[in-house]
Amino acid sequence: MKIKQTWTDSLYVLAVALVFWAVATHWELSEHIAAFSRIHETDQLDELPFLLIVLFLGMAWYSWRRTIAARLEIAERIRSEHKVQELLKHNSDLAQRLYTAQEDERRALARELHDEMAQTVTAIRTEAAVLATQHAASEDVKLSAQRIADAAQQVSQMTRHMLLQLRPLALDSLGLSQAVLALCQQWQASTGIICECDIHTVSEDQQDYLCVTVYRLVQEALTNVARHSQARSVQVFLHTGDDAYLTLGVTDDGQGLKTSQNANQGLGLLGMRERVASLKGEFQLDSRPGEGVRIHIRLPLQASEHLQGGSVIEKI
């Protein structure tokens, strides 16, 4: 493209020069200039052609110097852009490693919490049951044993809730599609907001980091809807296309984001953007006051290069 433009400009210059030569030949401009210069020789106008020649040479030299400076500036800008791209890639890889380390820590903590608390709660409930079934035990002892069993049950429920926060159990036991569907159903039951979940052509052999990222993105998006949108319904769309991209969409019919909120987005949306960036994906948010919020995310399926895995944690 640049070579073609250079040839075009050269042809323009050559055409203008030929036209000027034809005009000068027809009107004999040099003879008219010479006659005019002899008449005004006292004003030294006959030296004007030499001045114009020197001025032309000076302008040519100036253009040459500016061309060299512009080339150096462009080369430096290209090097700077390459450095920026390298830094962005490094930051993306670093963010992915940080999120992976975070999920690994959560998985390990969930495993330890499940193993230790499950045994302890089971032992407490067993001892309480033994006390309650003793014939010689008084009513006060039986009531105390029942209270102990109830407290152990509450601890079990709290532990199960903490495990759900630390590690999506459904991902290990059901897969990505069913885990997202279960999340939408549970969120609808707890908030009372209608949640329509459309999931299709999603492979269940995706890498663990990608699956966890998608689950966390849906979780954070639904949390934002429940907290801020005042919506009556929300649609969740999850699809894998033929272009090796996974597409996630979350749309609500709430009040939307105000201009100030859109300019200063909260930590939830910032965390979503960082998770998407760690997988070199695309994040788009569209919102107008009174027209809800639409989040559109595209994640490359081959972006995550971490080992698949994860422990299956049984319910307490």
C-alpha cells in the first residue's frame, strides 16, 4: 500500500512538472522574466532565480531531515507499542497465575475444612445421640443433648455454605453446564427474581481454570443484579461456537447504570474484567438508565494452559 502511494505521488509530481514545462515553453516565461529583471536591475531582481534555487535546495534538505526524524519517531513508537504489548501479556499471565493460585488455595482449604469439620461434627452428633438415648439420663440431659445436636447441625450448614463459597462443588460433580444451571436456580429461589438460563453446545471437558472463571463470572454478575439492579428478570446465556470461543451473556431489565456509576464501576465489575483479561478474552458492558445492563463476554477456549483437575468434595 505504501509503495503504491509513493508511485502515485511521484506520478503527480511528474505530471505537474510536465504541465509547467509545456506552459513555460508556450509562453516563453524565461524570456519574459529576463526582460523584467533587466528593467528592475537596480532592485537586483535578476538575482531572484538563484535565490529560488537556494531556497529549493534548503527546503529539500529540510524535508529530508524531517523525513529521517519522522522515521526514527515511528520506529521508536513501534518499539514502545511492542513493549506495551509485552507488558500487557505479562500482566495477563500474572493475573491468570494469581487467580489460579487463589483457586488452588480455596480448593485445598475446602478439602481440609470438609475433612476436619465433617469428622468433628459427626463425632459431636454421635455423642449427643448417645446421651439422648441413655435410659438413666434426666430430661435436662436429654434437652442438652438435643441442643448439642442442633448446634452441630448449624455448624454443618455453616460449613457447607463456606465450602460453596470456597469451591463450587457442582463443578466437580456436575460439570460446567449443570453447575451454572444449578447456580441460576439457587439464585432465583433465594432472590425471587426470574432467571432464564440458556446453555447449549458447551463441552464438559474444558480446563478447570476456564470453568471456574465462567462460574465466578456468572456468580458475580447475578450478585450485582440482586444488589443494585432492582430487576424483575435476568437472562443468562452460555454458548460455545465454531470459532473456538465461549460466549457468556448476562442481561437484566433493571434500572441500569447511572453515568457516574458507569464511570466509576465497582470492584465487582473490575474483578470480572480482570478475570476476563487473564484469559485474553473480551468484556463488553452496555447500560442505559432505566434499560438494564447487558454483559457480553467472549473467552478463547485454548487460552488457559493449566492442568485440569480438582477434588470432588462430598456434602457434610
